[in-house]
Amino acid sequence: MTLGELVTLEGELGELAASITVGELIRGGRRGKTPPMPLRIPLAIQAVDTRSARGRDAYDAAILSTLQSAKDRLSAKEIRKRCGGTPLQARVALQRLLDARKIRRYGKAAATKYASK
């Protein structure tokens, strides 16, 4: 049942549902102070400008530099952690670098890794 449906109940059950506070819902009916809720804040995505040719060139250069300085092959996720950008921005930039034959791709699907030539 949703909260809206609980409130529309009639009789003793409806009165009970209407008397429950948000704090009680969070605590699961336990009395006392509400324990602090763990914050699940996603990692901030470093802003990357890929709308202009200059921005795309700078992002491609950052990715290429990252791959050149890496000791091992890197996944797209590892590249994004170091260079920023969204998954789509990274995928498109990596494809541009592959098309220009500046990097190599190893593996398939989730196991794909990249390295500079």
C-alpha cells in the first residue's frame, strides 16, 4: 500500500495510519532519536566541454595523455575517473582516438581496455 492509500483507510486502522509520523516510518516504528541516514552522493562528474572543436580536442588530448602515462591498459570507467566527462563523452572521444589510430582497444563489452600506441 502507498502512503496515500493508508491515509484513506477508515476506522481504527485509518486512525492508526494517520497518526504515524515520517520519523517513525524512517525508524521502522522504533522510539527515540532517528539514526543519521547514510548519504549516498554520487561522485561528481568533472565537467568537460565537448560542444566545441576546441573542447573536444582538449578532452581527446587529456585522454591520450592519460593513456600514455598509464602503466597498464585502462577501462573507460578508469579513464573517466582521471579525465572527467560522462560515459557518452568518454565513449565518443575514445572512438575518435581509435579512428585516428592513436590508441588501441583490447577486449570486448565490459572487459574493454584501452592503451596508447
